[in-house]
Amino acid sequence: MKHEEEPVIAISGLWMNYTDRMVLRGIDLKVYRGQIIGYIGPNGAGKSTTVKIMLGLVEGYNGKVEIFGKDITEGDVSYKRRIGYVPEVAELYDSLTAREYLSFVGELYGMNRTDADDKAERLMGLLGLEKSYDVRISSYSKGMKQKVLLISSMLHDPDILFLDEPLSGLDANSVMVVKEIFASLAAKGKTIFYSSHIMDVVEKISSRIILINGGEIVADGTFAQLKEKSREGSLEEIFNQLTGFDKYRDIAGEFVAVIQGGDSHE
């Protein structure tokens, strides 16, 4: 796939070393407007580290990371106003109401408080939470909190969305709505960088799938291209083949055998 335009994310020679191990081993990556990137890999593969480096939350890496054509080490943090982020484990200010929290987040991104409030109220209504807008977040269910997080990441109309398990805790109808939102945003030229362990969702929504294993990119392409290359059926099977995890059937079989035939304690 050839691109005449500038990439919105350009990573070259990215290495990251924590005290006890090398987490990223020479990541090279260009991401363009309108792409939904499914960024997948086993736990510890380096997915979250890559995203946190791009967000400016982790330093001490080697290599170059450019967002919107600018090297993020140059100290200009204005690019952060153009990105949204849903972390896997989010710390929401539980003692605030959704109105207080979302207006506050909007202001952090440079929005006028009233505009942020009006927009957040409408978005809450669209996700079925209009009656909870003035209720403290501490009383929310996991799914409700996830909706607030999603709204907070998109409220300021960002150009890049970084999403780590964004569908966590959502019911089936909400999942359909949110997947459609991502597709519509991508069609309008927004870039979505999506990380999840739910392979069938990644398979369905991603225009490009990047598989990272042991700190290196081991596959990069559309689902059709990955399927052709590995001759496997589902993304889950491709994932297992490329990451060398082929013991899942044996483990499951033994687990069930222990459940059914283990020592009985009468």
C-alpha cells in the first residue's frame, strides 16, 4: 500500500529497555489517516509500552517517534490536544459526577467549559446515560464507567485515538454502537490505534493488523493478507501460530480432566 501523504505516526528504530529486560526491539511503523490499527500481541509483548511512549508517558527509549510530523522529544506537547486515550485500567475521579468529570476533561483539552458540558451531556444521552449525568461516578457499573471513559477520549474531537480494551464491560448493543462510531470516525480521516485481546473484534474492525511478539513486529497487514500468509482461518489461530502458543487445547483438556476427575473431598 503506497501513501503519498505524511504519516500521522512514524516510529523508527524504537528500542526500550527496562532494568530487567528489553521490551521493544527495533519497532518500525508508519500509520496513516483513516486507518484502524489492531495492535495485538501476548501480555508483555510491548503493546502498552509502545502506546505510552507515543503518549509521552514513558521516556528513556532509543529511536525516533514522530506524531503529526513532529519528533515528540522536541518538547512541544501541543500534539496531545489532538489525541484521545482509553487506558486498559482507568482511574476515574469517582467522587465527581459525570458532568463534573467530563467538563473538567474538556477544559484540560482546551475546550470552553460550557461547550464541553453541552457536548458531554448529548453524548451521554446517546449512550443511554442521560439520567446518570449528575450522579457520582462511584455508583456506576463497570460498563457505565467505560462509556464515560470513551466519551472523555472523544469529547475534543481528536485526530488519533489510542484505545486499550475499549469495549471492556460493555453490553452487546453498546459494543455495536461503539464499533460503528470507530468505523465512522475512520471514514472521516481519524486514526484509531486499537489494542485488545478479543481477536474476533480486532478481526472485524481493523483495516490493518499489527502483531507484536517479544518486542518485535511479526506480522503487519490486512486480515486477508495475514490469513493468506499463515494459511490459518481466524485471527486467533494466526495469533497462536505466530506467537508459538499451540498448547491451549492440551491445557484446557487437562484443566477439564482435573475438574471432573480430581480428588473428591467428601
